[in-house]
Amino acid sequence: MALCGSKINVMSRGFHTTPVAQEIRKMARLRVVDNSEIGKSAMLEGKPPRCIHVYNKRGVGFLGDKVLLAIKGEKKKAILVGLKQNQSPRIPKFDSNNVVLINDEGTPLGTRIHVPIPHILRTLLQEKTQTKGADYTKLLAIASRYV
Amino acid sequence: MASVGRILSHDIRQNIQNFKSLFGKDCRWLSSQAIETQAKSSKENADDKRKVDDRENTAPLEFRFKYPEFLPDPNAAYRNSTRERLERMDMMARRAHIDIPTFYVGSILAVTLSDSHAVGKTNRFVGICIERKGCGLRASFRLRNAIDKQGMEVVYNMYDPTIQKVECLRLEKRLDDKLLYLRDCPIEYSTFPFDMEPELIDETAPVRINTLKVPLKPPPWLERWERQDLKGVQEFEVNEKRRRKAEKHKTPWEEFDLMKIYRQTIPMEDQKDIFAEVYSDLHKLEITRRKMARKRKFNRPDKPT
């Protein structure tokens, strides 16, 4: 009975008990902005994915960095396409931390990104793409709008 | 903070005015204030503008609100008169190339700039100016807009050489010096269409003040808005603890702190010297801008069908 009660309590809770992370590091909550099945359902359920690893040497994610997400009990890779943190002049700062899910080859899981993405990503992702590695520029093709 | 400090807020000025009326008008120890500010009618201001032919080189008083970036940082540690003069020269050189219109916090701007990352190598952003910062060549402004219900902000340096064009689509002021609270407002209050047409305005009329009061979303907020005296926000409730703390952190004596005002402002005499240096050039640019605007209007007659 107690277990049942606690379960109901947890499910009905409309807020997070962990503080907001000021930068993208492990355990930061993110927002999936593509129309992939898993991403959409995770956002609808109010269970945004958490970053569990940042693929750079600092451990803090910046625009265009690849991260590993824990999303609906699965591990997925994603690219950061919009950040809340202050940016240098001319680079937009967004109201949420946006990610687009990709697979190991760099192909996005969805077919559309429904928010604008910064122009500078075109350069950043091209720089990160290696000839024989993953091709991250595929993500740019599904963007609906640049800003 | 510096930009707010450089130009006195209306309240403070009012206080000083009252203060001065007690001690008579001719008190030199309050020399950082403009006694005539409020007494001067708009007609007299117009006369001032005409005086440029007489080579009097007296910039109208509203220049400190129109061109706040020409005033240096009031902090003496950051002052260097030679650097400031050189920067002013550079700023005028840049202004000779692109037309930076007059705008205030709350105006809607469109910025076109060359962007090596963009497809067509140019990028245009439209948004409401929510903050103006910095002085001299480091002056910058922050535009905010929401596209596809995604709020975003971009900071532009005013004298950035990559900027191709700055348009003021709607010239107006809001009730506050900074509109950072728009981040915690419903998204429709920071949504502006990209295909907005520039509004035609009467340049002689005083700048319109938009008295819109925006509602705040429920907490959590990005800042403690209850501690800031916001005029452009609707009444909102905070919990008992936050209200008590806000009460505790109030500093009602600061508006009477003359030394604080003195430290945060550029004295009137210095302002006069600075604007005298750039006034004739700025005035010439203003005239050419007006001429160009008239030309553009004239060049678009409706074709009889």
C-alpha cells in the first residue's frame, strides 16, 4: 500500500527535485527539439532526457558538442543545438537547452527540427566531421530555420 | 549598471530638482545636474537645433539619452581622456559608413550583418531591445525575439564592422531601463514578426512611451524580480519568505544619496565638452538621414493603373 502511495505521489509530481544545472554537464536536463519518436514521447511525458556524458575534454558541453543522453531508459547520442548560457556577440542565446538525437553515424533520428538553430552550427559541425568518422552535417539538412 | 548610472533616472532627477528648489537655482555644488532640463520646452529644443548654423556647438540635452554610448564610464578607474577621444573619432568614422538610428530600450530593431556561417553570407535578426550596455566602442545592445515559440536573444556590438544595416522598426520606450524580465513573461510578449514594416514617425514629436504592463509567469524565475522596482510588470504575488527578504533588502535612502549619484554620473560640464566635440558631425548625419528618408518616400509614387 505504501509502495503504491509513493508511486502515485511520484507520478503526480509536476516538478523536479534537483536544481537547475547552469551548464551542460552530467545530469543536466535537456530538451529534445526534433520529431523522433523517442524524443517526442519523452518530452510529452515530462521526463526530459539527462546528459550522462559530454564528448569533449572539459566535461562541459558547448554549442555543437556531442553528448550521451539517458532518455526513457535508453542511451542515445545527441548534438547540442542551442544553449541557455551566455554566448559571445552575434551568437544567439536560447531560452532552453536544445538537443537533436543522432545515431553513431551522425544520422539524426528525426526528420525535422522544429525550432531555429544557430548559423554557426554549420561551421562547427563541419569542423567536427572527420572523413571516415560520423557525418554530423546531416543534422543541418533537417533544420527548419536558421537564426 | 554603468549605462544606467551614466544617465540619471527620472526619479533621481526629480528629487534633485526638489532639493535644488530649496537652495535656490544657482548652486554650483550640484553642477552635475541640468537645471533647465524640465523647464526647457520642446520649442526651445527645436531652436537649439537651428543654432548649429551659428556655430554655437551646444548639443541639446536629450543627446545623453539619444547617444548614451558617447559618455564614458563614470568610474574614474576606467577613464582615460585620450582613449575616449580616439574612440569617439572611431565611432564617428563608423557612423559615417552605416546609419545607426536612434533607439531606446523597448524599441524594435532589425540588424543585418555579414555572417560567414550563413548560407547567403548575410543574416538578419529582428527583436526588441531589452538592454543597452557599455560605452565608447564597446557599446552593445541585446535583442530578444521568439521564433517558433522558442525565445532567443542576441547581443550585438554597436560598432561591429560586420553589421551592414540597423533599422529601427518601431521607435518607442518602455517603462523600465532594462527589459530582462521578458525572459520570465509569457512568450507572446517577446514575439515580433520578421517581416515587420518600419513605422513612419514624426521626428519632432517626443518619443512614445509604451505603458504596457506585462504579466510574469509563476516562479521559479531567473532573477528576484520582487526586489527590483519594476514598473512595466503587472502586480504579482510572492511567498511570505521572499516578501520578507525583499523588505529587508530595500534601500530607500539611496535615491537621496547625492555622493552615489555623483559617482554614477558624468558631470554636466564634461557632458557638454564631449557632445560639443561630436555634435556638428552627429547633426550632419541626422540631416542626411532625414533627407534620405524623404527621398525614399518620394521615390515610391503609386503607379496609376
